[in-house]
Amino acid sequence: MNGPPQWPSWPPPATDEQRRALLAVLDSGRWGATSGTATEEFAAAFAGHAGAAHGVCTVNGTVALFLALRALGVGPGDEVIVPAYTFAASATAVALAGADPVVADVTEDTLHLDPEAARALVGPRTKAVMAVHLAGAPADTEALRALGLPVVEDAAQAHGAARHGRPAGSLGDVACFSFQSSKAMTAGEGGIVVTGDRVLYERVWALHNVGRSPEGGWYDHPEVGWNLRMTEFQAALLHPQLGLLDGWLDRRARGAAVLAEALGGVPGLDLVPAPPGTTRHTWHLAMLRYDSGAFGGRPKEAFLAAMAAEGVPLDAGYRSLSRVPYVKPGAPCPVAEAAEESVVWVRQPMLMADGEAVAYIARAAEVVRRRFRA
Ligand SMILES: Cc1ncc(COP(=O)(O)O)c(C=O)c1O
């Protein structure tokens, strides 16, 4: 290979099936979910794939979480436990519902929500716990369920993931996925709530559809609700991706295996392991732990800049939510805060490159390491 690889772009080029589906919606003149059927059909298909009986498509993943929380009855005065190392939306959805996000620390090894740290924060106001399937590996939902609270799966990064053979989407009381541009299935924006609970489903449906009920009239709004519906165009783009997802996940798993092996030759740079029990990882991110001691004491920022100069654009990852002003300080979160200094990410499109290109990531890191130590 001469020079750095060309990294694949995401989303991949549109397929003929997507073009046909998109045009069919365009020509039908039924562009909204209240007149067409594409959104409902996609919701049912996606929910089935995620091991859930029901699905409601939404405008994005954040409001999917908001709807799930509201459907569970979460509102002002309540608290929801959220891991400190996650995307801000896991917490802002709680704030949107009028409740307080309370952050708990994550485990040293996997960076997923630590069930014991969560348990320590359960109090009379705690109404739910957010199980974030970080990077595409499911959280320890059995331990979180043992807290005795409703479990909301934040599966924004986990389309097709599984724990002990059970799909993300069927591991808690209700689950939410995102279809934003960077995600494994995307329509640019979009989201979905899935659940096996008929009552919760009907609550989510009403809340996302201006408080209507399936039997009621167009102007019957027995309760407060919002228009948070997905368009038919998004569903048309998304539905064909369900048939492609498995192939994409396999490709990323191969990329992650190549990366793991190649990193064996780079002291001080290791893959963050998935929680035990993960039977399918989506590799939305490959999180790497950077040990500056092995890199001549140089901070993570210097490593990221040097890697970018080698043609490997890595990501600095999250700031700990324990530092965010709207989050209620639960307890100190030393693990999530330390991760700010020591964790870097390889994003999913890079793992879809061919094996030689993926191995280049590790080779470039070793070049940088030797330079830093010289
Ligand atoms: C963990 C997590 N939760 C929630 C979201 C919110 O999804 P959206 O951007 O579709 O609102 C995202 C992605 O953006 C995410 O990564």
C-alpha cells in the first residue's frame, strides 16, 4: 500500500432498492406517516428484527428516548440513572422529559454503566435506569434489571447487537435506536422506540402523534402529545438497510478482529473489551485505551494529531457527563473522567475498510510510538 488508505465513506452509496422505494413514496404523494404505510411497515420489520413486538418511528433517537421515558411515566421530580461515559443525548432526553439525569460511573474495563455504582444512587425519586449499549456492545442488562427499576435501552449504537443471543431491543422494558448519519442504519436523521409491552407501545404511539388514540378522530387529543413522527421518505431509505445490516456487521467484526490482532504489536494501545455476555457487537466504535507511558509520556491530543498526520483520523471520544452542568452530581465518576485522557475511538466506517487498511491503523500507531519515544 502506498501512503495512507482511503477510508470508506458512510453512508455507503444508495442501492437500487432504496432509489425505487424513495421514488415510490415521492410518486405516491403520501409523504407523511399519517397517509402512507412505509413508516408503519418499517417499524414492524425493525421491531421484529430487534426481538420486540412493537415499534414507533420518530424524528430522531433523542426524542425516541424522551418518548420512552414519558411513556414510563417519568416526569418532573423524578430521577433517571445514566452512565457518565455516553453521548449527551442519553442525559438530555431525561432533562427533556422534565426529570433529573443522575450520572453513575462506568466500569474500569468496559466503560459501560457499572451496576454497583448505579445501585448506590437508587433513591425514592429514581424512576428508571438507562442501559446504554456503548460502542455497539450491550450493557449488563441482567444486573441493571436486578435494581428493580424499569430499564430503558439506549441502543442508538447497537442495531443488530446481541447479549447472550438476545437482540438489543429485547433486553429491557423499552429500547430506542437512532438513524442519524453516523449510525449503522441511517436516513440522515430518525429514530425508533421498540418494546414488547403493548401498553407502553400505545403510550409512545399517542405521545408521538399529538396525543391521539388509534380509535379516536383526527382532532381528538385526549392527552398532551407532540408531532414526533418520521416521514415516509426516511422509512423508504431505511427498510432496505435491514437486509444489508448483517453483512455490514460481519464486515465490521472482521475489521475489528484484524485491528485487535495488529494492536498486539503496539505496546500501550489496546482494545477496550465488550461486557462479558456480548454475543454480537456492532462495532459502531472500536474504543482503544491509550497508555501515554508507552508513548513517551505524550498526551492523547498529541497522539491524535500525530495519527491524523499519518492519515488515520481517530476520535477523542466523550467528555464525562459528570462535568455537564445540567446533570445532577450523583457520585464522583473517576473512571469516566480518566477515560477523557486515555480513550480514543476508531469509528465504524474505518473498520469496513479492507484488512490491509485496518492493519495500517496499528502500523501507524507503532510509527508514532517509536517517534514519541525517540
Ligand atoms: C448513545 C446515544 N444515545 C442517543 C443518541 C441520540 O440519537 P439522535 O442523534 O438520533 O438524536 C446517540 C446518537 O447520536 C447516541 O450515540
